[in-house]
Amino acid sequence: MDYSTKISERMWNLPDKGELEADREKTFIDDIVQKAHIECELLQSLEGIETAFDGGAGCGRFSILLAKHGVKVTHFDISQPMIDKAKEIAKKEGVIENITFVKGALEDLSVYANRSFDLVMSFDSPISYTYPNQEKVIGELVRIAKKKIMISVSSRLGALPYLANPVQKNQFILDKNSPDPFVQWCLNSKEQMVENFSFNLDNLKKAYETGLLCDVEETKQAYDRGETPWSISYQFMPQELEAILKKFGVKNISMAGPGAYARTIPNEILVKIMNDPEQKKDFLEFSHMYDSNPYVCGMGKDNLFAKGDI
């Protein structure tokens, strides 16, 4: 088993992952923006779609959405806690009969035949967590797609500002009184993070050139010591992702950077917008239009979105 699979399996199977991931749209504004963008894209692309594969489906944000529209969905994820949470939500929403739940790793999709699903989707960067197998995984996702593919991966240009902004997540906290431990850690650590920060040109250049924000060997060693490090994540350049999709025969490719517009706005204004239903609706609509412009697609908050035809 590759380190990518072992590390991801340990991290995403932590007992609290299901509950925490299910509440992200109630906790962080960047998640609201990103998921609203993807939802819009999916709902505009359902004509002729009867079956779908959701790779790295998490708590079912999009598999359940499609199931509500009558699509038969295979919900595929490495995390049992998140599958369990997705089942709970699907049952509550009355669509569990439309979803097949499968525990597995994206590194091995050999059980699925060529062109098995009308739509193949994988959102919120599970592809990036398969490093160094990310290109092979994209090829496998394309292989099992019959009509359309939609994916989002970690964005290199979007992620590099993190290395010069240790408190970037604070901009997107929706509720400072949230019991989410990560929210409270961001708030309580802000002053210390700023005080301890120093701009490291070498680290930025290395990340820009390699697409890796962490030390791969250190992460592997931490895993071997029994720790639970964050999954190694490969950050894609827009032209790189487009070239890989073309290599595997995907046509009519278009890309976007969900969150590119939102990251220009301070927290106080974002919170005000999100707390007003009419402003929120208009903001998300404009964000989708702005973030779909090819000139900003690489600067999405976390992800680089791509879609195309088979």
C-alpha cells in the first residue's frame, strides 16, 4: 500500500471527521463559496446523466444532491466515519435508495469497467492527496466516465499565499463562537502566528516549483512513528491540469477558481453578506461568474475546478 493511501486512510478515519466535515458550510465561508460554485456547475450539467461516481465523496454533499435529482450515485470514500455520516444524512433526506456506498481508495479503481458512469466527479482535493499517483488517478477517473467528468484539485497558485499568511483561515470564519476546535484554535493562535511568522523565500520557491507545501519525507516519518499527519497534497497549475485531462482524451475543458473573488474581501464584510439571505444569493451568483473567468482560475481559495466531456 502506498504512503498516500496509508496516510489518508489514517487521517480521514479519525472518529470526529464525519461530524466536522459535515458542518463545514456552517463554519467557514470559503467552503460555502466553493460548494455553491460546484453545485451550480452540477445542476447545469444533469441532462442525460442517470449514473454518477463521486470519488472522495466525504459526507455526501454532492452525492446526496444528485440523488435528490434522481441520479443513481456510487458514493466512494476512504473514510468510514464520513461514509457513516453520509448514510445518516441520505436517510434523513429520503434518498438512500439512490446511493451505493463504497469504502475504498482512489488509487485503486480497478473494480470499475471502462465507461461505467455517465458522470464522474471528485471534489475538494482527494485527487491531490494521492501524490505521487495524482496523474494516474485522473486517468482512472476519466476511464470510468462515459459522458462527463468534473473534478477539483488543490491549486498551486491559490495555495502559495498560505505560506505568507499564517492566519488566512481567519478571514473565512463565519461564527467566532463556533464550538469547532479548529475555529477556536485559529482565533486563539492568531497573535502568536503573526509574531512567529517570517517570510521564507526558499520555501516559497520550492513550493512553486514542486507543487508540494510540506516535506514529503518528514510526513512519511511522522506516519511511521504512529502519528496522524495531514495527507501529502500535490498542488496543480491550471495549464498542468488541463494538459493531463487532454492527454486522457477529455474535450471541451473549462476551469474555474472557486473563492478567487471572496479572498479579496475582509471577514467583517463576508460575514455581513452571509448573514443576509438576499445578499448571500447575489454574492454567490457573482462569485461563480467571476471565479469562472480563466484569468483568475488559478487563484481559487483552495481548489482548481475543471470539467469536460468524454
